[in-house]
Amino acid sequence: MDFMIGIIIIGVLCFLAVRGMISGQSRQGNYRPPVRSDRRYRPKPFDAKTARATTKSSVLQGAAYVIDGDSIVIQKTQIRLFGIDAPEMNHPFGQKAKWALVSLCKGETVKAEISEEDVHGRTVAKCTLADGRDLSAEMVKLGLAIDWPKYSGGVYRGLETPDARKKMWLADARQKGRMHVWEQFEAKQKAASKV
């Protein structure tokens, strides 16, 4: 009986150690998307009003878990790709943008040079592959993201495909401050899902 209790205690301690509870590690700043059974996790959007420059430059490097067409996770830190806007997952071309980014990152080591952080724990970073390709530029060249000149200074605008802003009209509307277009689209989607 004592042997069984000892095994149970060791098992519980191992579980807690893996979860980081014994070591007292703070998870603050190490964002990890929650695991949900419905697979509809949507990270909080980047908020330009709350973004701030980091006090020190830092670089993360490793395998990337792709969330959507302009968001990845490296070393448990959620990263928004610098200077671009890709469609949300429930918007036209959203799924296609995500899978294009998955294809670019698959089996690659991604280097993220962090430039900003927002209050939601997301960081903004210029991300490059081992061969030096800029992920933001690659997504724009594929026609699955558009330049966001407010943040990029227009560096990716020349790489946009001719039809990019028409395809990603919701992202374009957001950039131009026409959030009513975005809200109307979301309301229509919500109404259609109830049917």
C-alpha cells in the first residue's frame, strides 16, 4: 500500500514539475495559446494604441507554430509579423494565408527580431528564415498579405500583387479606419452561422 502511495506522489510531483508549478516559473511574457477542444482559438488582435517599443532588443529563434497569416509562436511567445496585415481566419483568403505561412515555416528555423510589444503579450518582430528571406515580404509577394504603411513605412508596398487589396478588402478597410465594413462582415457571418 505504501508503495502505491509513493508512486502516486511521485507521479503528481512530476506532473507539477512539468507544468512549472513547483519551480515557481512565471508564465508572464511567455504566451502559449490555450488548448481548446473546439479548435476555434482566436488570438487577440494587435492593438496599435497599446503597443510600445521594447526597452531592449531581443531575438527569438526556433521552430514556428503558425496561428494565422501574420501571427506565429516561437518559444511560447506569440509574434505578429512586422509591417503587414493578412486576412483573419474567418475572412476571405484567411485559411489560404495561414497555410502559405505554414508552408514557408515548415521544417525551418525562424529568427524573430522583436521591435514592439502590446498589452496582450504579443510581440511585433521582423521574422526571417535561415536563408535570410523576410517572412513579411514573402507573404506580400504571394498575394496573401498587404503592406501596413503605418507600421512598415511602406517597405512592402512595392511587393504587393496587383489584386492584393481587392482580395483582402477587409484588411484594407481596417487600415483605412473603416471598421464599420469589418463589423458588418462579422455580423453577417454570425447571422449565417445561426441558420
